Amino acid sequence: MSLQPAIVWFRNDLRLMDNPAVAYAVSSGRPIIAVYVHDPKGPLATGAAAKWWLHHSLVSIGAGLTAIGGELTLLSGNCVETVERLASDTKAGAVYWNRRYAAAQIDADKRLKTSLKKAGCEVQTFNGNLLREPWEVETKTGGYYRVFTPFWRSLQHGGPARVETYTSPSKLNAYSAVASESLTEWGLLPSDPDWASEFPTHWSPGEAGAAKRLASFLSGPANTYGEERNRPDLACTSRLSPHLAFGEISPLQIWNTTRSAIASGAVDAAEGDKFLSEIAWREFSYNLLYHFPDIAAAPMKREFEAFPWRQSPGDLAAWRRGRTGIPIVDAGMRELWRTGWMHNRVRMIVASFLCKNLLIDWRDGERWFWDTLVDADAANNAASWQWVAGSGADAAPYFRIFNPVTQGEKFDPEGVYVRRFIPEIAGLPAKYIHKPWSAPNDVLQKAGVSLGETYPRPIVSLAETRKRALDAYDVIRGRIQ
Ligand code: FAD
């Protein structure tokens, strides 16, 4: 008797290597229906820049499946209803997927699992995207970690839940009687204007691009990562974040490959560990997302509900467009717009400027990042915004306010990064590049800079807004535990 088909529901795990749901489906011997469901009206709908990535990532996984005898079926609609219908139409005997961790996604997956099981369908779910499930990492008293360092120690001590990665299947038995929608018709790519035109020079979405990125990082920048990871003028970080956000590489692949590189002496142990500790920050964010499902909407420190945020559409627009007159902030916001990504140090600087100097609610920043980052990630984005705003678990205290000029001078000492993204002030000497307003008139003139015309004057005084932020913080300070 022939086996009923199995559906493998791809979500943010667009890879064949180390994909537990795929590996299980192949070992089941069932004919496989590989499906991706586009649910633009669902919760956590993909942001604009991430849609560009998604398009190319689907092309890549589709080609990967075809190469081994499979095919990718594209369907759109409410994801629960679509998978239910697909299972019923194809008389599927099983549905397999890798787990997700946002509350709305967990809820959808639970509802689907219940209805499929009721209909007599086997359902198996797997951990494909984390080193350890959030419920597997517990403090000694049985709670969840709210502080990173002990979380990291526990992960170092216990290691990943799985030791070996799954290999990529070399052959797939496809069930091919399902009609697919057209990716082009989904309209994921921007047009008129094509604001993503520069993206392809920076990124290669897909599993092969992810593996190449990891290999080139480990064979070079990894050895100076600890020191240079804070320098936006140097290309010293891995830039794996969008690949991780779409699951084109698993954290276990990164963990094991980095550990091997350390063991062989190719990567210095301290530097490699520092890199893995950043992978652990991602795990920590997922741990927070799971245990604090409201993380994108509500401050983890509830006292921050009473924080007197300002409404200023004008300031928010200047921030978004990279027109605040503070060079390192503007360079970051323009890097984001042009490339879909921003260096971590600069993310911290622009976020601090928004929440503290402009006193604008971190949720406005979180939403803008969600729409403009190719690596937009429900856990990392919300947890990081709360960290900078001071309202998160293990957050930087609110009163620690970054001075963007000092930050720029420290981490972009020659102004290479600022010049790359703000050509209108590129002619300024390094001494003034992070504070053009302090340059003498003849220096400005020589560099072709006319403040207020070719480049904005600062929209706020850094000293005054620092004081204003501390006063605002005093409103809630007494309530912080
Ligand atoms: P590397 O330094 O090479 O680090 C390797 C990996 O570790 C990253 O790809 C990422 O998965 C993880 N990682 C590194 N730093 C952090 C961190 N601070 N928190 C959590 N995980 C981390 N990261 C996202 O992936 N998506 C987001 O939407 C996102 N939003 C952010 C918003 C703000 C306000 C801030 C301050 C940070 C945000 N981050 C986000 C975290 C961090 O900036 C990026 O992960 C990092 O810049 C990605 O570059 P990389 O891959 O070269 O990092």
C-alpha cells in the first residue's frame, strides 16, 4: 500500500541542511509536499525590506528542492486554513514543521495541530531554529532567565540540545499533484520606485549565500571580532542576521562550525567564544519573546507604561529619513534605507537618540525597523529596542544616555562610515565630521558644506535633550524596582 503524502510546512527555516522537519519527512518515506504559505494579513506580516529577502530566499529554496527531485508549492491566505485545506485536498497523512515562538504563531500552530489531529493526520513539530527551546533553559529555581550572563553560562555549560546537524537530503520523493501560485504575482519585490536596487550588491539570500557568509567570516574577521565588532567603519561582523532571520542557516550549524574552527586553531578561542555569545543573545531574545509574549507591545518593566513619551511626527520623520543633523545617526538611518541593514553599534546609537534625545516611544522605532530591516526578527528587534529604552530585561539603565558625537568619534574615528553614507559632508576633516556645527566657517566652506542648506543643523541640542530625558525618567524613577 502506498503511503499518504506528508506536508513539510516551511516558515522561517528556508534551508535543506540541518532542517529537522525535512529530515524527518525524508526518513518517513512518504511522498513530500513542500509548502510555503504567504499570509500578508496575518500577525507579524513580513515588512517591506524583508519581503525583498523573502522573494529571493523562496527562489533559492525552490531551486534547492528541484535539484533533488522535489518542488516548492506556494500558497497564500490564512496559514491555518490554507494548511488544513491542503492536507484535506491531498489526503495528507502527516504534517511536519519546525516550531516558532511568537505568541500569535504558537497559537496558530496549536490550533492547526489540534484540527489536523482531529482529522486523523499525524503532526510532528521540531526545534530547528534555536540551540535550546526556551522551556529547556531554566534557572536553578525553575524560572526563566531575565539576565543575559547567567543565561549564557548555562548555555555554555549545557551546550545545544542537539549535538549533530542533519545533513541535506540528496534525494526527495515529491508528491507533485499540487498547483502552486506564482511568486512574481505575490509582488514581494518593490517597484516604482525600486528602493531595494542596492540590496543585491550587499546580499545573497539563500542557503548557499549563508554558508559562504559564515565561511568567509570564520576565515577572516572572526579573529578580530571581539575588538572590532563595534566599528561600523570596518566590515568585521558576520552579517549573518538576515540569513538567520529566514532560517537559511541554523544556529547549530553556526555553533558547530565555529567550535570546529576553534578546535582546529583557525579561530582564536576567545574571539570565537565572543561571537558565539552574540548567537546566545539571539537565543536570549527568543527566551524573552517566549516568556514575555507582549514584548513588542508592552514594556517589560511595567513602570515604563507611565513614561512621558513625546509625540513629534516631525522629529520622527527626520530620524527615519536620516536628516537629524547628527552625522552618526543620519549615517545609520541611511545605511538602513540603502542596504536594509545597520551595524549593531549604530543601531544602539540611533535607538538611544530616538528614545532619549527625541523622547519618542521605542515602539515607533521598533515598527520602523520592522519595515526596513532585511533581518527584521520578532525576538531580536523587540528585545533590543527594550534593552536600549531601558524598559527591557537586563536593559541598559535609562539614565545611561549615549552621546552620539562621542560614540561616533570612538567607533568611527576617521569618519569613514559617516562619509560613506552622508556624501554632503564627506569633505569635512575627521575632527569635525561627527560635529559639523562646531567647524569654523572657512572649514565648512572649503568642504562645500552649508549648514541648514546642504546638510541640516542638529534638530535638537544634545545637552538640553539629555537633561530633558533625565527629567522625564525622574517621573517614573521612584516606581522602578
Ligand atoms: P554579528 O555580530 O556577526 O552576530 C552574529 C549573530 O548574533 C547575529 O546575526 C544575530 O543573530 C546575533 N546577534 C548579534 N548581536 C545581537 C544582539 N544584540 N541581540 C540579539 N542577537 C544578536 N538583530 C536581528 O537579527 N534582527 C533585528 O530585527 C534586530 N533589531 C535590532 C534593533 C536594535 C535597536 C538593536 C540595538 C539591535 C537589533 N538587532 C537585531 C541585534 C543586532 O544589531 C543584529 O543582530 C546584528 O547587528 C546583526 O549583524 P551581524 O549578523 O553582522 O552580527
